[in-house]
Amino acid sequence: MPQDTPLVQARALVKRYGDATAVDGIDFEVLPGQVFGLLGPNGAGKSSTMRMISCVSKPSGGTLRMFGLDAATEGRRIRALIGVCPQQDTLDPELTLAQNLTVFARYFRIPRAAAAARATELLAFVRLEDRAGDRVDSLSGGMKRRLSIARAMINEPRLILLDEPTTGLDPQARHLLWERLDQLRRRGVTQILTTHYMDEAEQLCDQLLVVDDGRVVASGTPGELIARHCSKEVVELRLRQDQPAADELANLGLRIERLPDRVLVYADDGEAAAAAVHRAGVEPRSLLVRRSGLEDVFLHLTGRTLVD
């Protein structure tokens, strides 16, 4: 498939559950080799979209084409071309790591010898070759996530779906998983992922789609979204309980977001904005000037943090 021909293409895609509409007419394209991030708060329609892409749930309306095939009618053929790493591990704890891969390979009718060879290669890829004969229930959470990715790759998929791949992992395990996913990108494997971590989306994704209430609210590269929807810098203020300072901050003429634990002041010159805060008579408990990021974009677009 040519690099400029979408591997996944959704047009006016809809998913309804009875009277409830989870996905409400969204459009997007994923090109071969891209890492595509799907962002949104809980209940925004991400999981429903991922279920349609993985061909376990049919669209209620619109079109979804993958590999040039209609997902509504060619689900079985599409499932043979993709790998899925779900949010919750579905590994068999009674089997060894190698057995989890070779048994799963039977779903794709991969010959026994080929399955064993692929299992060995994939365990090395996710740095678990020395645990091949151990049972899954002896693994840490990060190891289980790496094994889940290895299992999703057993059929040599052209597209892999990753639903919150690093949720619950410690920073070291997250960065190791990022390294494996980046290697998949360099191999040309297309990836679609959901995540609640903005640093992860900024680090891994070539293209992002932000959804809220089942609709697209923004799309673009991480850099494009930040430039389009945010100031260059943000001043984070943590105020004392006895100093709400609402009027003083409002009079600064800058865009302000009030969160439960802090106040964010958006400005192209953070130091100048911080000086204006002090001139207004506001003396915060702490003040930090930083560059704006995807979390600020999300707040601007949806009015809440990603995990709300």
C-alpha cells in the first residue's frame, strides 16, 4: 500500500448503544507507518472507536475502511492483519511466556515451528528471552505489558492497537516500553494508541485526534496542537487558602484556568506574566513558569484534565 494511502479511514463514523451515542460522526485517517494517538476524557468515545477499529464492534453509521476493506463486512479478514494489546492483560497465568505466544499463534493457523521461532524472536525483542520458561503469574506489571505487545505481534501485523499501554507502570517500565514502541515505528509498523499521559502522546505520536462527547474537537501533530490552542508559556500558581485572588488575577487580562489545586496563567512571556501577578498584589505559595504542553491544550479544548 502506498505511503500516502490511508491504512485506516473513518468517515462520519457513528456508534450507538440503544439511545446513547458514544461516537458521533467522527472523521480521521491513519497513514502507513504512523503512530496515531486517540485522546479524550473518560466517556469520550475512545474505547468504542478502538472496538470498531479492532472489528469486534460494528459501526452504527458512517464508514470505516482498513487496508482497503470495509470493517462492517470484512471484519474477519481485517482481524488477521492487526494486533491488539488491550488495556487489561488477558494473558494465561498458568502458561509460560513462550506458551502464551505459541498457543495464541494457533488462532492465526501459524505452523508450530514458525510459531516457536516467532515466539523466540519476540521475547528477545521485548527483553524477556531469559524468562521464556517462567509462568506469567511470576511477572511484574511492566513485564506483562511487554509480553502482551509481543503476543499482539505474533501474526506479524501491519497495524497494532494499544489501549493505554503504560497505565499503572512505574517510570522505568514506561520508558522501556516507549523504546520498544519506537522500535516498532522504525520497523514501519503502524500504531494506534490511547493514553492518559500527555508526555507519552507527545513522545510517541506523529498525529493526534482529541475527542470529547463522541465528537472530534481537534486534530494535528503534537506541535501543531500546542501552537494552535495555547500560549507559548504557562505560569502555575499555587495559592494560599486565605488568598483566592480571583479579582486580582481576572484583572490581568490574561487567559486563566482554575483547577482544584492550582491556577494556570497563559502568556507568551511567562516571566512578564509572573511579574504582573506580583504587581497585582498576589503572593502565591509557589510559582512556576514552564512551556505549554498537551495537557494545557486538553484543558483549553475540554475544560478539564484528561483523567476527569
